[in-house]
Amino acid sequence: MKKNSSSKALPRLILLACAALILIVLVVFLYFQSSASSSNSNTSDKGLQGVDAISYISYGVKTIDIDEIGKKLISSEESQANPEESKEDKVDEEDESSPQNSNEGYESENVQSGSSTENTEATVDTSVSETTAIEPEPEAEPEIPADTTFVTDNGFVAVTQGGITTIDGTIIANKTYSLPPTYDPGGILPDAWSAWLSMSEDAAAEGINLFINSGYRSYYTQERIYNGYVYEHGQAEADTYSARPGHSEHQTGLTLDLNSFERDFGSTPEGLWLDQNSYKYGYVIRYPQGKQHITGYIPEPWHFRYVGPSLAEVLYNGGNWISLEEYFGVSSVYQ
């Protein structure tokens, strides 16, 4: 009888041991499941904290546009804090994108645009959309220099009147000589526009397709663009390819950025045609190759300034372009 009792007890012990093991496994699983849920909750909360979310996303999902998300988050927080200002900003953005303001373009190193012979410029992504969210604070408006007359190093008479400097009838806008915020022609000036139409039509007759990427920009449009580049790349680098507000040739209403912002544009059929023919229509390559130490800007084979056919032919110099600074004998250095 004792032998039979012992035989019956053994299976019961095995069953109890298995049940206990299953219970332990279940408890451990529930514990780790609870910990994981808590961790996800904390991460989600962190994602709502504006700038912290940028750090989290940048390390977690590299394919996401970190800057864009960060700006949207920060913009959202600012909108919640200042709902009335948010409404005004939205109206301003709508005004800037309206057809009557479409001639104020943007500059960028990575712009792709379709062809056009209308007086419009492409609205460019360039992360310059960055300039509406977290751009530096706008600077105080500059003081307009006193009216003066002086002689340049090359013997030309220069006149500064109302904050605008002209030399031999040519408006100068560079790092030394600026334009006041009130100088606002509102678009490309008639002589420059007429010359552009003739140039683009003649080019098309030779199978060359030219179009405008960026034309006239107001002082304040340039301010937003420049501040965006400073925020993204720092002022020292931005100053090599973007003008500070008041120092941009685009504000003169005499400047066009054509076709492409790629550095090799000068070696394309369109770039070569412009290099050899633009002067005939009064346009010059404003920032030629090898002149950065004189003009203050890296070469821009797409940037054309209207100066009139006579001066343009002199600056063309048989294909060895001369800058305005060299010809007139003036500097281009921020004071």
C-alpha cells in the first residue's frame, strides 16, 4: 500500500512544479511589459517639449527633416502662446505668396526650377522656409549716410545722396555701399526688363532656354533670407554667398539670377552662351571666377546685373570679365 501511494504522489509534485514555473514566467513577462509601456510613455511626453523633441528625433529617426520638425514644434508653441500674432503671421505669409508679390524670389545653392520668360521668380525651398520660424531677431534699421561726393581710386566721381551711391550713373550695392530700406523700385526696372526679353528671345532662337530664378527683392525680403542663412551656417559663411539687407544687388531692380544655382552652371550650354553674349544686352556676370577677394562673394555664374551695353562691353573685356569694383576703383568690405 505504501508503494502505491508513493507512485501516485510523484506525478502530482511534477504538475505542481510545472505550474509554479509557468506562474514565474508569466510574472516576469508582465513585469517587463509594464516597464516598456512606462518607457514609451516617457518618450511620448518628451516629444511634446519642443526643442527636446528635435534631439530625440535626430537620434532616433535619421531620415526625418530634423530642422523642419523642430521649427514646426517651436512655431506651434509660439502660436499657442500668442494666438493673435499667429493669425497675423498667417496673413503675412499669404500676402507674400500672392501673385503681386511673386517677383521677390529667394537665393539658394540647390534650386531647381521650370523655365519661364515672365517677370517671376521661383519660390525656393532652401531651408529658407527656416527664416519664418526661428530666424535671428531683425536688426535695427540702419542710419542713412550723409550726402557726400568723393573721388574713387580710379578717378571716378561718386555721389551718395539719400543713402544711394552712384558712380558715373551706375548704382553701387556691395559690402561697402548699401541701399536704404526705403529704396524700393518694386520690381525689375524697365530698361533691365526690356534687355532681358531681348536676350532671352535671341537665346531661344539659338536653342538656349533662359529663365529667371530670382529677380527683385526688397530690403526686408533680403533680411529674412540672409538671417536664415546666418542661422543655418553662421555669419562668416553666409557673408561669402549672401548679401546683408541693404547690400544686395537684387534690391536695385537691375539684377537677375538665371536658370540654376549650381556652381557648374557656367560650363552648361546656357551658362556658356550667357558668358559670351550677355554683355551685348547690357548684362554682366557680377561675381566672376577668381574675383572673390575683390567682390567679397564666391563666383556666381548665374548672377547677372544690368549696367547698360556700353559699360557691359568694357566689363566683358574680351571674355576676361572685370568686376565693377575693379573698374571703378572701389572696395567691397563690410565696415
